[in-house]
Amino acid sequence: MRFNPLTDHDRYLDKDPKDMSLTELRMLLKIKRMDLQLGWNEFEGKIKFWQRVVRSVRESGMVDQVKDGIQSYLQNKSPKV
């Protein structure tokens, strides 16, 4: 019998680890590790997505245009002597 983490994980959710056999504890540990790995992969994916967004914005020149716009706005806003 093979363990399927997508369907078999429900068997271990309601059971207290104190009442589990060694095999069940190993399966629970495997489930927890896989869940942690999935969470980490999702986190890495989000970081990589935002890195690509920032890189694209930087390479498009939009950052320089915004800086220039803010500087010219501040220069025009400052009181003239």
C-alpha cells in the first residue's frame, strides 16, 4: 500500500500523536515535511515574482522617470528668492 499525501493525510489529522504507532508517526512527519516544503516553494515563488516585477520596472526606465518628475515638481514647488 502506497501513501498518497493528497488523500491519505486526513487519516492523521484527528488522531493524537501519543496514540499513533511508529508507522503512523512517520507518515505524520512526512506529511508535515511535505506541507512545509510546499509552503516554502510558494514563498519562494512569490519572492521570485516580485523580483521579476521590480527588475522589469527598473529596466523599463520608469524609476528614472518618476525620480525626474519628483525632482522637477520639488524644484517648481520651492519658493523662489
